[in-house]
Amino acid sequence: MSESRLGILLSGRGSNFLAIAESFHQGRIANAKIAVVISNRRHAPGIEAARDAGFPTEIIEPRGRSRTEHDAEIIAVLRANQVDLVCLAGYMRLLSAEFVRAFPQRILNIHPSLLPAFPGLDAQRQALEYGVTVAGCTVHLVDEELDHGAIILQKTVPVFPQDDERALSARILEQEHIAYTQAIIRVLSGKYHIAGRRFVPRSDGD
Ligand code: GRF
């Protein structure tokens, strides 16, 4: 099987990217490499960390262009780098339908809630304000709706009465860093199919 090539998109801190990079470094993700890391923000700490770590990086700012035009440039860079799996890691922009269609079922996202609860911004705050006692994160395939595609895996964490947004976010983030690598390994294995909304792993006997 030929080596898979990942493209990482980020906008900020980049801790999920760094966790994925560490998994590569430890040899936990086989037969694949990070081909390019792309940021829509020039000074995102995550893109600076990627550059410092020696990964190929690109900064592609919207510069007043339409979403479709901006995304077209990103798609071109992903294609030029022969990317076959796109991982959104704190990428704070909606993808155009053209982008989603350019990589059908090959774009992953991580969201800091147990979807379908609390999509969108400030998911951890939404969860606290709602009063849930269990929270978590979701890695899912990206479709044309926000935080919506088939769920690859979820991790749960408890919510304690004394939690504030910062404490809960940190507890969830720890699980995000574990979940993203696991999800990438599952997808790269190719041992699954999608049935409706369900990501169904295949057992080895199948
Ligand atoms: C994470 O909480 C992720 O779930 C959300 O954005 C945040 C990104 O954090 N989509 P980082 O940039 O990976 O540290």
C-alpha cells in the first residue's frame, strides 16, 4: 500500500497538530507522513511550531477573497503535496462545499463536545452552561454541515461541580490528543465502511 499523505489545517495554538506529530515521531501511525501544514493565520502559534519542527508549511490567508477562492488555493496546495487525508486541527473557518467535495470522506475534524450536542463555537462553555455532567470530544468526517459528518470516535470526561470553562477545556483537550491519533489510525487502516451516518469498523475476519 502506498504511503498516505496528511495535510493538517490549523488556525491557532496547534496542540492537536503537535499531538499528531508526536504520534508520527513515536512510530504509532504507520505508512503515512505529514505532507504539509497549512494555516489561514500568519501568526498562529501552531504554524510557527510546525515550521520550527521542520514540517513543510504554507500560510494561506483569505485576504478579502470569497470562501470559494480561498479554499481553491488551499485545495491546490493540498493537491500539489499529494495529500489524501486532510485533518482539521483547530481550523476556525467553515469549509466550502467545493472543498468538502474535493476530498470526499477524507477530511477529519475534532470538536470539543460529544456531538451532536454543542456544535459551533465555545462548545465547552455551552456544555457547562447546559449543566451536563459528562462532556468530551468527537472526531468526525467532515460533510457540508457544521460539526456534522459521521462520527469516527468519541471520548468522554466527567464534569465536576467546581469546574470552570478552563478546567473542563483542559480535561477535554487531554482526550482530544489521544482521540485524534486513534481516529487517524482507524481511517488509514481502511477497515471500515460508512452506513448512513455510522462509521462501522470492520473486524479482521470480514
Ligand atoms: C480544540 O479544542 C479542537 O477541538 C477545536 O479547536 C481547538 C484547537 O486546539 N476544534 P489546538 O489548536 O489543537 O490546540
